[in-house]
Amino acid sequence: MQRSFIILAGLALAVASCSKKLETTTPDFQVKIDPARMVADTFTYKVGDTTQFLFSGDADNIAFYSGEPGKSYANRKASYKLGKLALSFSTKAEFGTQTNTLQVLVTNKLTALDSATVVNANWTNITSKAALATSATVVNSGTIDLTDQVSGEKDSLFIAFKYSGVTGSTQRTWTITNYVLNNVLPDQTVAISNLATDVSFWTRYGNVWNPAAARWTATATDLKITGGAGTAPTNTSWIISKPMYVGQISPDVSVGIKSITEPAKTGYPYKYAVPGVYKATFVAFNRTLDEEKSVIREVIIKVIP
């Protein structure tokens, strides 16, 4: 009986030991700047100077947000903001003399990417807002404001290029380059779409796919459709963007400047390349499987030309 009690007591202690929370401590970590850099209550540097952040104390891990666009601690979480939706692209029109063969269309009400839905969708024709080529000379469209085509920051948008070629004369060949859609905010410009990143997401439709050149092709540098000869059948072909979530802002990112496997650091050098006022933020944290404790240290830096 006594032996059974001892065994049970030992098991209880083992279970208690296994269930104990792995705790940590709050980092003792401070950040300072050379006082000689203080000008009218602000630490001031010139573009290209090395900003030397001086550390005292230590932490297992340290992350750094410089405060530059895309690197702000305040924007570390994904969010939605809608500024000006700016579309631009360049065009080149080769061969033939047919007119009005390219249309630029937008909609925020495309429920599916099948041919019937596409053809019957409520498209807005914005061709008149773009400068289009009339020859092999490349023409930039100019900046086209599409902000009025969406209902808010969480709306989506589709852009289509619609080609029409008519039998009886040489059909035109169109090439679209430098395609970019941006969300322009007061403090940053967010890239929504461009050819290089979205090359795999364009969807195309057409009633003449033989030869294959009679339909749109998408590459990382252009969208192109090659018109047929005068005997080629009448051709209507579409190429449509992915759904673009116009106000979605990806979270800003930090740079890890120390991990738990590295020795304590006495400082961190950094160069700002553009004039401005920046809130440099250091997040120091200790972490176990069960717990994390952190401190945040911020320094305002002014960078002058």
C-alpha cells in the first residue's frame, strides 16, 4: 500500500512538472541616439549619413521598423485604404487600317469568369479616357482615374481589353505594355496589378482561335493579339484581369536584427536615402513555447537633403 502511494505521488509530480508553463521575462532593452545629433528637439541627419542607434540591456530577439514606406510599425497589420485608383498602359497598333478595334472596359460586378458572364456583365467603357496608338508608334495612355468605378475600399475591380477585327481587310495587331494599376494614397503608392506579377492570372476568350494567334497572349512584358489577313473571319477576343481588391494594403514588414542564437548587440547602423521625418521602432521580445513578452522603443529621426 505504501509503495503504491509513493508511485502515485511520483506520477503526480511528473504530470505537474510536464504541465508547468514555460515562462520568460520582459526584456531590459533601451535605445538611444548620439545627443550631438539633437537639433531643436529632433535627432537630425543628412541623406546618406549613418544613423547609429545605441543599445543598452539585451533581448533574445530584436526587430526593426525604419518608418519608411512599407516599413512602419503602425502599419504592421493588413488593412484597407482607398486613395486614387490610377491605371496606365502603353499601346502599339500595327498593320491594317481598321479603326475602333480596341476597347478598354472595367466592372466591379463580374460574378464569374465564364464567357456568358463576361459578355453579359455590366461593363463600363473607358476607352475614351485613354490615349491609344494609331500606328506602330508606342503611345502612353496617360493616367486614368478609376476611383469612381468602385463602391469602397473593400470592393474588387476587373479590367478587360476587348479586340474586334472584321473580315474583308487586314486586321490590326495590338500590343499593350507598361500596364500598371496603383492605389495612390497620401503617404504611399500601393501596387495593385502589373504585367510581371499577374502574367498567370489573365483570362482570355475569343470566337476565332484557329490559328492561335487570333487570340490574346499574356507575358510578363506585354498583352498582344495578332490580327488576321483580309480573308480571316471576323474576330472578337477578350482578355480580362484577375479580381483586384483595390483597397487592400499588405502589412508593413520589419527587419530582424537579432535572434536568440546571437550575442547581445550594442547598436545598429542604418542609412535613410530620402529626406523626411521617420519614426524608427525597435520591438524587443523574449519568447518561449508558452509565453512572449516584449517592449517597444521608438525614436523620431529627421533626415534633411
